[in-house]
Amino acid sequence: MLTERVREWERRGSSEEFGGHSIHVFRQQGEGPLLVLLHGFPSSSYDWRALLERMPSRNVLAFDFLGFGLSDKPREHDYSLFWQADLSEELVRRHGGGRPVSILAHDMGTSVANELMARDLAGKLEMEIAAIVLFNGSMVLEAASPTPAQRALRSRLGPLVARLSSERFFRHQFGSVFSAAHPLGDEEAEDQWSLICHKGGRSLGHRTISYMDQREEHAGRWHGAIRDWPGDLSLVWGMRDPVATTAVLAALRELRPAVPVSELPGLAHYPQVEDPQELLAALSI
């Protein structure tokens, strides 16, 4: 069952249909260009709530990708990052008012942003992007260090691993990507686990993690977008991240040597949860 804290988050949002599925959407009217928040695996837009508390007057769109959080979790769906990019474009069309938007993307969401950049380069993006900030995403996968759980879910035993997943195992694996100075708290762990289990999502990890295979398959397209996209692109990085490590950051800097980078020395994989104020101070959008 969802925790009461998650229920409150659910009440702040709404359900919208896309592609025959229900998508949980949070919309905050406010000032400035629409800020689109793209979350990571295995979590959801719930990750952004503490950051949003610190920008109460900002114009924001956040949503749960299909298969995550409060959105639908169809069992036989092909969880393609291209589908998630289509979803992102459509929600911006509905909520952006035809004006340029800014994008803040984390983890898996960074690859959705990379696909939007690739479409823009090809002249096929039906939205205008003013700026993009990417943080702590393993966009150069060969430089990353996936967790044991991620490796197991990608293996031939993935379906079994997903079915046997437990809250205890989740807490250990999820907690391992937080910094020592900002460890995973009990309430946060409880909330995140309830969101993963919601609508039968606990046993779908082997399907939703297919985004990592797509990072390999489409590396040329998405690395090229990082290198060549002409827009305002910057990086923010939790330097203690054990997954999207400093080796990933170095590889991104090699792809785009002039990219502005804000380093967060004491934070790990989830800066928006660990210290949202420090992340906010580093943002340029």
C-alpha cells in the first residue's frame, strides 16, 4: 500500500491518458519558462518533491514515466526510451503553451533528454528547448558501475530476480547509492518501495531496466546528441555517485569538452533527495 506521504503527493497531481495508459502528472503554475523534470530508475517524480518545495513560484511539469511511480505499469509493454520521449513531447505540448521549455533530467531521464536532443538535431522535435541540465546519469554506460541489482535484473535470471525482490533487498541496494553524509532514511525508503510495488510494479524491474540495453544499442545516436546539440547544455554531478561515477562524468567531458559542470563533492546518486538545496544552488535554469 502507498504510504500517506505518497498519497498526499498523489493528491497534488492528476491522471492523464497517453497511448492508452494512465500517466501521473504534477503541474505547478508559476514564473519563468516551463521546467520539465525527468526522473530516473527505479523511482518517480516523487523524487522532486523536496526540490519543488524550494521553488514554489516556478513553472513546473513533472510526471511519472510509464512503468514507474503512480503511472500505469502494463506487464507486456516494451519500455522503450523512445516511447518515454514521445510521452515527454506530448505532455509539453499539452502544458507548455507553445513556448520554449527547460529540462532537468536525472539517471534514466538523462537518456530521454538525449533522445529529445537527437530529435532536435534532426529537425524532428515538436517543442523548443531553451536549456538542459543533466545530472548523475550513466549516459556513457561502459564507464558506469551498475549496482548488483541492476546487473541481476539485466541477466537471463532477470524475471526471477524481479519476482523475488523484497523490501529488505531494495533498501540495501537503493541505500548503497546515497552518500555517507546523506544516507537513505527509513521514511524515504518506505515511500520509494511503496511506489515501486504500486500497480504490480515490484515484479517488472527486468522490463523497465531495458533502458540500459537501449543505452548500448543507441549509443552512437545519443552520444552524438551530447556532442553536437547546439543548445544550452550543462551538467551537475554528485561526485560520490557509485553508479554514474566520475568516470562517466569524464567521458561526457570528453564528448563535449566545453560543457559547463557544477560538481557537488559531498553528494552521490540522488542529489535531489540527499541535499535539494545544494542541487538548487547549482542549477542554471
